[in-house]
Amino acid sequence: MTLYSAFGFVVAMLILAASPGPGVFATTARAMASGFRPALAVIWGIVLGDIIFLLFAAFGLSMVARVLGNLFFLVKICGGAYLVYLGVKIWLQKPELAQGHQNSASRSTCGNFASGLVITLSNPKVILFYCGFLPTFLDLSALTVIDLALVVAIITTVLSGVLITYAYLASHARRIFTNERSVKRLNRTAGGVMVAAGVAIAARS
């Protein structure tokens, strides 16, 4: 893996991570509704999903992904439905001020992590990037173990860095709301964003 190809991959990852999509929407929605820490679990789930697709592409499993198109279609529908469910749950969440204790839903680290993972595994944009676009500028068959570790480090650093920035800004904005009515509106906004992301995933080809 050359320095040039590594730099190109970093730029591609920045574009993928920063561009608005289900992962960004879900991260900001969770941060707006529950705060910064719950959003971190969503982010780690998203990062793991990206690494899984990288391994698929690196070990020649992109063909399997294409052959199992119906399975990925099912995952996409289930992922979209799960995001809609989370959005409705956030919409109906009892308003709690940012200074107060977070409710049990926001403390569900495993649930937030799983939602991030499902978002990535059901996102056609991510599937296309790793199984279609990535091999055009990285010779995956020639990657050594060190190269693969470097690619994983780039994915983890760039993707988590961008999403953590989104989460921090969203959670910081949440602190502005100091009464239950405004928090309720914020929850509905975040829930609506999550539902929209779920619908977008299910509708994309």
C-alpha cells in the first residue's frame, strides 16, 4: 500500500463519513435526544459495520454479497424498519432536561451499538463503497496484514472522528433547551430524522 493510495483512501473516507446519510442522521438524532455518550455507542456500531464490509471486500466476499442480493435486501428492509422503530420511540420519549438524569433507553449501550451496526449493514451506500468503489483505487488482493491494519486504523480514525464531531455539536445544541416543551420538540425532531433515515434506507436500491 503506497502513501498515495493511503492518502486517496483517507479522502474517500472523509467524503463518505461527512456526507449526509443514515449514519450521520442516526448519530445526530441520538445525540440530540439522549446526549453525547449514548451517541458514541451508535458510532462504534457504525465503525464495526464498515470494518466488516472492508473485510468482505479484502477477502473476496464482495461476490458473495452480490449473489446473496435477496438476503441483503432483507437486511436493508429490516434495518430501515428498525430505524423507524427507534425514531418513533424517540418521538414518544418522555421529555427530560439535559441537566437531569438520562432515562433507561438512553443508557442502553448495547441497543445503541446494535442500531449503529444495523444502520451500516443495511446501508446501500456503504455496500457500494466497499464492494464496488474501493477496489478501483486499492488493490485489495495485494494488501498485507500491515496494510489491512492500516486501512482499519484509517476507517476507525476518520469515520469515528467525523461522527463524534457531529454528535458533539448535536449534544451541545441539546443543552440550549431548558424546558420540557422545547425538549419535547427536540425529541420529535430527532425522532423524525431517525424515521426519515429508516425510510431512506428501505427505499434505496
